[in-house]
Amino acid sequence: MAKRSSLSIRIVEGKNLPAKDIAGSSDPYCIVKVDSEPIIRTATVWKTLCPFWGEEYQVHLPPTFHTVAFYVMDEDALSRDDVIGKVCLTRDTLASLPKGFTGWAHLEEVDPDEEVQGEIHLRLEVLPGAPGRRLCCSVLEARDLAPKDRNGASDPFVRVRYNGRTQETSVVKKSCYPRWNETFEFELEEGATDVLCVEAWDWDLVSRNDFLGKVVVNVQKVCAAQQEEGWFRLQPDQSKSQRTEGNLGSLQLEVRLRDETVLSSGCYQPLVQLLCQEVKLGTQGPGLLIPVIEETTSTECRQEVATNLLKLFLGQGLAKEFLDLLFQLELGRTSEANTLFRSNSLASKSMESFLKVAGMRYLHGVLGPVIDRVFEEKKYVELDPSKVEVKDVGCSGLHRPQSEAEVLEQSALTLRAHLGALLSALCRSVRACPAVVRATFRQLFKRVRKRFPDTQHENVPFIAVTSFLCLRFFSPAIMSPKLFHLRERHADARTSRTLLLLAKAVQNVGNMDAPVSRAKEAWMEPLQPTVRQGVAQLKDFITKLVDIGEKEELEQLRTLSLQAPLVKEGPLFIHRTKGKGPLASSSFKKLHFSLTTEALSFAKTSSSKKSTFIKLANIRAAEKVEEKSFGSSHVMQVIYTDDVGRPQTAYLQCKEEAPGAEWEHRGGHDAHEPW
């Protein structure tokens, strides 16, 4: 039996933020910290005081975490990013809200004295003596202190206050994990204060010392127990007067905490067998259990139910059969072909999760080159005349304003080139698509064609496939490539607009160039020749995609069955220890990493035939490394044993905090979680 906690986070939008730029606007983004550890960074929304993000995250945490804080930042290209404000939610607050926190929260000013983290190890005891008793406080060590200096560490010392007397430890230079082992004694007098205050500080030679946190100890409790020892969490200085709220704007959030007790796998076997039996009999029509689950699942938890069911059936080798059963249920209650799979039903949510798990590598192969080209070119692209910005063109000294017509014409050429390249890559990718994905689309295509056999509905089976492949998989990945791990960073404003227009074009192709799509945004008309050609290409692609026989499917599945399910992959930098040489950031080598349910592997590229493997069973620990060790706060160490049992250490570095935390968490409870 194990305990685990998870947070469902949706960062919706902000409003009435203060202007941080000269132009009277800001470029806001959010950072989410759990106990002062950054784990999430949203996209930057450019030039606005009322940003909309709409980003969702599922985070797995140790049950012992204390707070989750949302920082709204203003991105600056030339200087350090500005802190606008923060919203802080404690674990106790979230635990008291079964449906989670939903709504607007006022941003509060960020006070450096409140930005504390870490714990301190104290031993407190009451000693007898003449003429009276003495209170003995031993300051042993501290861990995970906030780095206050530019070198990524602090120079901590501890100040102990009791009954008007103050004593201090020595200063430990350049450490966030200091050890003191120093003891202080105070006389216990009648009528003396009942509070012992232990403060941690960062010593500075020139400027004032920085506050690192404090612990307030109830002396009466120590006297009653005679002795107390343990790790105490450092708390902020709350002696300052409460600041007013509201002048920094507000943040709309949806945050839900879930604490779970996970039993041994044998406890779940009766339910697993019952579910699998129903899915195996799905060819005879929907049974009773899955329809009951669908009917009783609320909108709020439908995605979670869909994801968990999909994980279960993937593990049992029944994902295709499970999805086919959901297709039958959806088709059985749908009379209008135009609304098929357009709602957030259990079938739609399950298929979304399925594509993210089984088709992510395929998506990278199709979209990766086009997305990279858009990011590298950084061209100004706009088709909507109401949003066109006139630009200067020409050589230095010969600038002339580019007309609106020229901007629109050049933008159409650029988008047609990107759309054409994407469609060509898609049409060449039939064999690259995983067999289980092709077989699932084959079942979907057959079910829909059987349900709508009329000539007037000849496009409906194709649209059913594209409603998932294009509208729910490719288009979201084009609009937010970082969330699908196609890029390491979010796009800037110009690139985001190009990606949005490209995603709209892909949606129009996926809708089979429906008149309704054209009527909504008439300014997309310049792309119509490429869209119409793309519809023909897409129909030919889908025809080939679903044309997979059982023999071919079994051969591909047999090959895949020898491979452990992929959890996450992407580039990381690695440094492996060799002897006792110094640790240097220059010794890191960029490699392609893959994390499965069995091993962590790395190679020169994603297509390299030779890889190095570290079995998960041999990994003893994975933890963050102090910034001062490599001059970067984005390094973690993996401690493991090699094939002959010798201890080894590998240091992994990524570009941002969130991916590193994510790689670290993937080795934990939820190895099948789609990202």
C-alpha cells in the first residue's frame, strides 16, 4: 500500500495586471512552484494586461508537500524578468476543498522575506542545574535553503533568540545544505517568554543579510517533554503588516488536490477481469459496465476517467477493443453526422489520450521539420486585414513601407508552403504510423461507414478520422508545440500567430473544406487552392492508413511487444562521473533520451541504433543538484548501479526547470501518464 498526491492545475487567465513596459502593457507568463521548486512555466502572452493561457497540467507530488504558488511574471528581452505578483495555496486549503479551488484570486506582492524554503534540524532539551534549569538548543544542520547569492548558494548562519538574549552560529560559506553542530544554552527563568525563535540568515559582506526563514518553538511543550528533536520547516516572517490586495490584478485558477491510497495490484484484479471480459465481448455489442461508467462520469472528471481506463486497457493489450466499444456507444446515440465525435464524450477523451500515448513519436516525425522551420524563419505572417501591421522593407537607407496587399500576399505564400510541406509529410507517413493506431482508425472508419452508408455521407468516415487526427492531435500540437515536446521553449508572438494560422488551415483540411469553415473566416480564402488539394491528399492518405490487414498488424505489434511502453523522450545533456575529476558544465554532452517503464536509455540521436541503457530497477535515487555545482539550477543526478553492481552517478541537465522536474517525476508512481 502506498500514498500519493496529485494536483490538477488549470491556469485560465489574468486580468487588470499592472503595466511593466514603457508602452503601457506587459508580456505576462506564469511560473508554478511547489514548496519553492519551479515545476511549470506557461506560455508568454505578449502585449496585454488581460492574458489568457488556458493551460492544463497534471502533477504528481510527494504527500508531504506544503504549498503551491503561482507567480505572474513579465518577460523582458534585455533585462531580468519582473515579478508582478503571486497567489499561494496551502496544502491544507486544497485538502479542505473536495471539488478544488476554482475562481479568481488577487495577486499579492512578493516580499523577499516571505520567499523561504527548506528545513532545519534542531535538538531541544531541558537540563537540570543550579540555581535553575537551562534550555539547551542544538543547531545541527539545514537542507534545501533558498539560494540568495549569484553563485547559486548562500552563506547561512543561524540566530537563536530567547528571553532577550541572542546567540549565533558560525557562517557556512556557499552552501544550501550547511552543517553547524553548535549548541546554545539559555537560563529558564520564572515569568520568561514561552517562545524560542530560531532564524536562518544569509550572510553578506557588503549589503544587508538576507532572511532565509525561521522556526518558533513553544518552550512550555519542550519543558513538558524534556527533550525534542527533529526537522522543522522554515517559515516566513509574518510580523509585517498585511498588504492590501487588488492593485496587482487577479488570476483565475482551477486547482484540485487528490490524495490516493494505492493498494497492491491483487486487490484490483476482480475489477480488471470484469472490465476486460466486457471489452473482449465488445464485438457482440456494448455490455453494461462501460455504459454505466460513461453515464455516471461527470464532465469535470471525464478526462481523468478516460485516461485511467485507457492505461488499464493498454496494459492488458485491449486498447483497440476498448476504443471500438466506445465508438459503438457513440454511434448508437448519434443521429446527426455533423456532430459525430465533436463533444467531449468518453470516446473523444479516450481517443485523445490514446493518440498522445501511442502516436507521439509519429506526430514528431510528421510535424517536427515544419515546426522547426517556422521557428527558424520567424517571418511576419498575417492573413486578417484588420490585424496587418505595415512593415519597413529594403536595404539600410532605402527603407520603404510594405503595403497591406504585399503583406497579405507574402503571408499567403508562406502559409501555403508550410501547409504543403506538412501535407506531403503526412501522405508519406502511412508506414510510419504505429500499427495499433492504424488498426484503431480502421475500426472507426468501418463503424462510421456502416452507421452512415448513404452517398450523401460519403465524407463522414473520413471526417471521423480527421476529427481526432487533425482537430484533436495535429492542430493542438501546431498551436502549442512546447506542450507536445516539439520545442524546448514557447513561441514568441510572431511565431505563435504563424502557428495559429497554420493550425486553422489544417483544421479546414480536416473538415474536408466544409462551407461552414470557409464562411467563418473569409480572409482564409487565399489558402483555398492548397486546402482543396490537401483534402484530396488527406482522403487518399486515410484510405491507405486504414487499409491494414490483420497479418500486417500482428507483425508490427509483435515487434512492438518486445519494447517497453515509451513514457517520455527528448534531448537532455549528460555528464557521467569518471574518477575524481572536477565537475564542469562544459563536460556535458547533448544526447537523445528515452524513458520507458523498464529503463532510461540515451543515444546520439533518436534514430541511432546503438543506445546505452540504465534499468529502472537499478536506479537508487534521482534528485536535484545544487546550482553551485554546475552553475545551473536545472541539473539532477541519477544514482544507479551498473550490471556488475558498482555504484555510478549520471548528471542530467535540461534548459528549463519544468522539464527536469518532469523527467524526475516520470520515474515515480505514474509511469504510463501521457504528457
